Amino acid sequence: MPSPLEGRRLWFAGIGGAGLSAYAFIARAWGAEVAGWDRMRTPYLDHLDGVAVTIAPEPPAPPEGFEAVVSTAFAPGVPGRSRAEFLAELVSLRPAIVVAGAHGKTTTSAMIAFCLTRLGRDPAWLIGGEVPQLGGNAGAGEGWLVVEGDESDRTIAALRPQIAVVTNVDLDHHTEFGSRAEVEELFDSFLAGAPEAVRGWELEPAELELAVPGEHNRRNAATALAALSLAGVASEEAAPVLAEFTGAGRRLERRGEAGGVVVVDTYAHHPAEIAADLAAARDTTDGRVLALFQPHLYSRTRHLAHELGAALAAADSVAVADVYAAREEPHAGVTGKLVVDALAEARPGGDLGWTPAVEDGAAFLARRARPGDVVLTIGAGDVDRAAGLVLEALA
């Protein structure tokens, strides 16, 4: 049987990102010739050995004869198919489980792919983060295709999986949605378009001894088990395997220990995620919890500064860096100082540092940490580099 993409020539604009690198990996495994461009080299490209990747400030024209697939971040300036269109094509080629939701979709989709792999079901998977136990963010097996869906640009509207999963509903992308009701409408349409559906908020947390901490991960596990059951894997078979799952990259990822201090990195960027991760960290130690937070996106910071400050108040000591812009231009008057002010209001007199540079935030926490403490580096930008800085300072 020919591979699903045999004979295709695909060029990915933004190939170094978590999403398109996974699409490029599976496209090549399914028979396509693959090339791409990005502005910088990223660790995701390590999984694409042998793929011709151009690193340059601006995208060149695609090689002659190649179809362009374009990341959301570069869509305005680069002609080609959107990543949403290409992902919809991939989902149409295999029986698919698509996991969407405001929070927990990376971990839940990784849990599903991990169980299917360990149980010999030979899945393919496309996940927006590294899964160390699976060796990357993509795989190209012959069984179910497990996909992490994305509501941030309404991508999931084009997907028609056999099993649609929504972990929970929240307003997180303020430039795309005007209200929570709009988010609910999108998710309802996505769920209604699939033969089978799982609504994670309707499930009780799984009563399992998991290797990943926190009440939110027990809910993720319950959602994964429900989806696996619809895919023909009984909970009695999946649960013992799920208990061995150690997490996805940057999702409460333990980065090391020095001087008796454990340093953990997490991708949390919404108040609900921050609150859940701080609570999970608190459950792992009798010491203090210290946090370095880097706000992500000016729009999110402007809309949620008060809630971000309130969530961070659960930590014993907090450093706040400036906003990581990602795809946005600066907004007048919006900096990380908004979060600092909200935190000072939520917990007057607390140990708090306004440290616009990530390096200064790392130094702030390293000076305060003592044996038994847990230090969290929190955010969806480049704050993950602070974990190494904290460990180096403590050592």
C-alpha cells in the first residue's frame, strides 16, 4: 500500500515550531519530500535530520515544485496553505482522536499516545510539545492518529476526527474571541461534528497513583481514559500504563536539583493553569514554593493582569519578568508591571520582585531559595532558559 503522502513535495514556513515540526515529521514519514524555513534553529529540528531547512530572518520563496504550508505566525506574509488546512488533511487520512481545550490538551493527548504506544496499538501522534517517553512531539505509526487541537486561531473548526475531546472551556485568546460564549460555541461545534465525543469537565478526576502531580492531572487522566475507552482500550488495561506516564515537556517538568532545591519548568500562562501548577508543586514539598513568571502576550496581560496576580499570590516568593511578545506588537502601557501591581494588591507585603529581565528574575530566586524549596519557572515564552540559570547559581 502506498504511503498516504507519497509523491508530495511540502515546504513548511515556520518548521522549527512545536506544531509545524511535528507536521513535517509525519509528512516525511508518510512519504512526502519535506523542506522548510524558520528564523532560528530550535530543538524541534533535531527530529528532522536530513530535511533541508533554511535559517534566515525572512522566508525565501518555496523551492520550485513544493507546496507551502504556513505557520499561523507567518501567514500574513507568506502565500500557501494554512497549517489548519494541512492538519485537516492529515486527520482525514487516518482514524483520529483530536484533543482540544483551554488547558491540559498537551498532557491529555500525550497520555493517550503514550498508552496506545505502550499497549502495542502503534499510534501516530502530533503533539504541541516534547513527550520524553515517546522520543519527541510526533510519531508515525499505523494505528490511531492522536492530535493536539488548537482553538487559538479556530483551527479545530476544520477537523473531523472520529473521537473529539475537549478537556475544559476558558477564555484564553483575547485577540481571537470576544467572550467565553464564543469559545463555547466553537467547542460545541467541534464536538458535534464527531461520531464520538468526550467532555472532560463532566468527568470525575481519576483515582490513580500518577507519576505527574496535581488535581488537574487526575482530571487529564480521566479524560484520557474516556477517550481510550472509545478507541477500544478498556480502562482496566490502560490505567496501569497511564500510571507510568511522567509528563510532557514544559508541563511541570523537573529540570534538576542543586543545593537541596528542586527546579521545575512549566508552560502555564493562564491564571487557571498557574494556580493548578502552584498547587501541584505545593503537594510535592514541605518547603516553600518560589516562582518566576514571564507574562505571555500583551493582550492576555492586559485582560488578565488582576487574575494573574491573584494566582501567583499562592507562591511564597515571586519574581515577574516583562511580557514575552510572541506574535504581538507592544500595547501602550502594558508591561509585566501590571502583574506585579496586581500581586502586591492580592498579597500586601509579600516577597515580590519586578525583574524585567529573565536573568534578573532567576538571580532573585536563587538568592532566596534554601534546601527543601521548589522553584518554578512559569510561562509560554523563553522563561524556560531560567531553570538552567537558577540551577547554575545554586550549584
